[in-house]
Amino acid sequence: MSKVIAVFGAGPGLGVCVARRFAQEDFRVALVARRKDRLDVLVDQLSAEGIEAAGFIADLSAPQDIPAVVDSIRERFGRIDVIEYGPIPSVRFTPAAQLEPATLVQGIPLLVLTPLAIVQSVLAEWKERGDGAFLMTTGATAVHPMPHASGVGPLMAAARNWLYSLNGELAESGIYAGTLSVAAFITGSEAEKAATAAGDPLAAAHPRVDPADIASLYWDMYTKRDRVEEVHPHLATG
């Protein structure tokens, strides 16, 4: 039975490219997102390319619903081997001096609690098999905090902290946890389109990255398992 990757927060940018990259290695694909119309389009695209794919509707800000979603994926495909988690957060950049508790509370389920719920839902299966991988996409502020760009960063940093600990605890069991922090707009993503449409003055100057390149990095991280973290493109510090 071929392996299965579940892409949580699947979209037309990175999500579909991750699906394609893993499908090149004979993975079947489960796409998870809130909007059925978007899922249907993505599933049709992948199916037309000869990829076995199915969509699953879920609100990723509701961690209590995750076990049922995971059960549905497992019922359809028989197993889950890899998870890529990369939804677009509703929390936006906020100056740290203006950050209010309610802003962080809003983003905690999506960026902290739901990833935990997903791992707990698949961990027994992965331990029994002696293999599995959880890959989480974040932004550069999870790694390199910046003035006027707080808000989402503290939450992603919390998830990053957890991922490092998770990988350290489970690596000897054959289970890998890794995070890829993207320091640019992903070409074709909803975030890029929204920033451009809103006339964000930073949008034009902000670098772009090809989602296919990120998907290839994820495959490299998954197969080599030689680092917990990758920042792309590389950011100079100091």
C-alpha cells in the first residue's frame, strides 16, 4: 500500500505543490481545507495529473474536530504517513507595543492547538509503524523577530519550540518533526494575492519564492531528517 500525505490548509500555492512533489514519489494525497469549492478544484487538478487525491473539509481553528477529520482520512486511504500543516493565519503583523491579548488568543487554536491535536491523532499509528513525519510551515518571524512585525510571530515561535522538542523525543522512534519558515511571499498563494490587492506598500518590495522550490525542500527534509528547521530564502543576521 503506497504512502499517504495529508496537506492541512491546502491551497493553490504551496499546498498543491507539496502534494505534487510527494506524489512524484508514489504518495497518495489527502487535502484538508475549510472551503469545499477550493478543495474540489485542487482535487480535480491533481486527479487530472494522475494523482490519487481526495478532499476533506475542516475548520483548522477548531482543534476539537481534528480527530474526526483524521479518522475520515484514514478511512479513505487506510493510513497517514506524512502531514504538512500550513494554513494561512488570520492574525496579522502588529507592532509589539500595540499587541493585545485578544489578538494572540484569536490565533492560538490555528497555530498552536490544532497542530498538537493532529499529532496526538496520528502518533499511535506512527509509533506502531516506526515511521511518520509532521512538517509545519511558518513565517520568518518565528525564527527572527522583527520590530513592527509581532502578532503572528509569537504564536509561530511557540509552535517552533514544540516542534524542536517533539523531534528530539521521537526521532529514535523513526518519527520526524520539522518546520520550514518562509521569509517571502509564496507565488500564487492567497496571502500574496491579498497583499497585492490591498495595495500593501511592502508587497511590491517583498521577495517571492516559488512554491515548487519549497516543496522540494520539504522532500529533502523528510528524506534526510538531518535538521529540524529550514528558513527559505536564507536570512542574513547580525
